[in-house]
Amino acid sequence: MDVSSSTANVNSSVQVDALKKSMDVQERGVLKVLENADEQSKQVAAQKTGMGGSLDLTA
């Protein structure tokens, strides 16, 4: 294997790793947004029913 193809393989591997890390960060961000939206939805439901926001409505 010559040096240029070896360097290309290393660069490709680094790019793939960077892309995977970026996707992991984005996935965590999306999950956090969804969890916050779910929590807000529970709070709105609690307010509409007059139960208050301190009750656990998932049970």
C-alpha cells in the first residue's frame, strides 16, 4: 500500500468517527427536547384538570 492510499483511509476513518460523534450529540439533543416537551405536556394537562403540576400522571 502506498502512502497516499494509507492517508486517505485514515482521513476517511477520522471523518466517519467525527460524523458518528456528531450524530450522537444531535440524538441526545433531540431526546432532551422530546423529554422537555413531554414534561410540558404533563404540566399543561395537570393545569387543565386542576390537579396541579406536582402529581405524577404517568401511573
